[in-house]
Amino acid sequence: MFNEVFTNVLAHNGVVSITTWADNLVHVSNTWNKYLQIVDNKILIPAAWLHKTEKNIKINNQVILTLGSPDVQGKIGMGTGFVVEGTAKFLDSGKEFDMMKEKFPFLTRVLEVTAKNVRQTI
């Protein structure tokens, strides 16, 4: 599901948008490409804040991520991006939490995204 171009984007600078929605309101938060970790076909994201994101996910676990990098070859030139649609939950313990806490000591929770659809946009 996560091809070589996608994983290459994670190795480069770029911003990730995390979009959630609940109660007829959309919320967008951001993090950095370098924070995303792929484990067992899931995306793990360290969370220190993301409180509104967590509140929305408790009501509606659907999430859309967008990410990209100008430094990775895309479909028509340099620069590419992806849209990831899936479901999400927050972890505050367990193997994945411990692994992420070791890499990112600032986190209080881990946002785990199970991708249902991943598509390259440019």
C-alpha cells in the first residue's frame, strides 16, 4: 500500500495535514513528514497535542492525511504529494507506543492511522 515514492517522501522535509471532522465541523492539524513511521501497514504519528483531533476521532474515526515533498520525483517532474484516507485511533500504551516514545520522547500519545486508500496526486 505504501510504495517506494511514498516512503521516499517521508525521508524528505515536508508538512503533513491531518484532517478530521465531527459535529459538522472540520479540523486540520499539522505535523512533519519525518515524524511518520510505517509499522505493519499502519502510519504512526507522535502526538503531543492534537487534542481536537483526538476529540473528533472519538466521534468519527475517519481521517484524511495529505503530505508531500518538493524534493521527490513526481508524476510530471520534481515534487509529489499523496492523499491517505483511512481510520484512526490514539494509543497511550503498548508495543507501538513504546517504540514511538523512544524515537520521539515529547509524545504523550500516538495517532495510529489504518490506510484504506493511498493515492499519489502529483
